[in-house]
Amino acid sequence: MNKIKKKIVLAAAFFIMFVSCSSAPKNSGDVYHYRTQAEMLLDSGNRESSKGNFNNSLVILSESKRLSILSDDPSLLIRSSLARGNVLLSLGRINEAFLEWEQAAAVAEKLGNRELVSACRIFHSRGSLLTGRLSAQSVLNTVNSEQENIRQNRLYIAFSWQTKGLALRALNSPAEAEDAILRSLEIHQKDMYLENASFDWYTIASIRSLSGNTTGALRALEASIEIDRRIENSYGLAASWRAMGDVYRKSGREQEALEAYGRAKSIYSALGYEREVREIDARMGLKE
């Protein structure tokens, strides 16, 4: 882990210490104190993950999970575990991610909460799609059968639409895929989860690019960049500039592609993301 990433993790640790400090009396009210902290950390961890701060997010979500255990709140434990699974997947710790989702599903089944059971199955299916463990059609079937059970948690409703869109993209159904992602985008924008809204636009850009709609793809990436600038989501900005470079190159606009790659490289370098910098260098034809 480089120095910048170590600083990010330390910042997460200090944040946890801050929210954990309290002068509240150590009585039965502490259960509410733990639960409140855990909810705050779950929201913060999700937002950090959406910004690409995965190590930071994992530290925060692990503490959220611990506090959910202390408060003996199975619902909160499930939600923290689902979020941790997504972060572990992003960090390449695939087996740990699936174990997290499977443990969450077992708790949800025992709890008898139909909405959370369905959410666990959709999280697991999305992970299976991204890792090639299940076919896109199988994932789509799962979402179609489980989605109607998710009615209360709006983030999970959006997540199910997003997963459906990813499956439809893989099945080469661009119109239906974009419609699904737009449903996710509507929720994220209305509820001010702007990091997620930015990713929705990013996903729409990929759908349009695959179908040959270069102009539409660039417009979607511009929308993603506009949101990420507003919320200072550097990771999202770099990813969108990189994708913009890919779209420009695909359409034969090489100079614009190189300029976009250069923007992405500058941001990744400032973030300390060495692997991503090397990937950009490869795209630009630069030698180490």
C-alpha cells in the first residue's frame, strides 16, 4: 500500500474514533448509540466506496458491522455485510466477497425478512456476473424474480435496476439496458446519492458505446464528469476521462483520445493509483 493510500486508511480510522467518542452514559441507551453509529458508518462507507476509496471504505464498513453485532441488529448486520462484500469484490478479494454475501443471506433467511433475502440474492448475482460465475441470462432471471420483493430500501431498488441493466448490456439489449440504468439514476439523483448517479451515467456511456452511439456515450460521460466535479469525486473523474479516451479512440479521434487519457493519468497519479497509471501509459503507447 503506498503512502497516499495509508493516509486514507488512517483518515478512516480517525473518522471511526470521532464518531465512536461519546459522553453518553453506559446504560441500555448505548444500544441506540451503537446502532446510530453503525448506520452513519454504513452510509459513509458506501459513499467512500462509490468514490473508489475501497481500503478506506472497508475499514469503515468493518466497524459498522462490528457495531451492528454489538447492538444485536440482524438487519443492520446484513446491510453492512452486503456493502463489505461489494468492497471486497472491488479489491479483488473475490472469495471473501462471496463468503460475506452468503453469510448475510443465511442471516436474512433466519430472520425471515423477504426484502433482505432478495437483496442478498441480487448482490450475489451481480458479483457472479462480474466474475463470470453465472451467465447474464441467469442473473437477469434472478433479478426478475427477486426485484418485486424489494420495496422499502430505495438504494436496493436502485441496485436491482443497475444489476438488471448490467445483465441486459451483456445480453446485447442496449435499449432495455439503458432503460434499467435510468431507473437507477432516477433514484440516486432524487435521493442525492450523487456518486452513484455518476456511476449510472458512466454505465449508460458504456452501453451506448457498445451499440455504436459515440455521441450519446460522450454525452453520458460528460454528465458523469459534471457530477464528479461537483462532489469532488476524483476517482470517478479519472475513470470517466479514461472511458472518454476509449470512446474517442474507437471513433478514430486519436488526438482527443490522447488528451482524455492524459487527464485521467494526471488524476490517477495525484491519487497514487500506480496500477491505473500504468494502464493509461499502455493505452497511450508510453514505455515505463
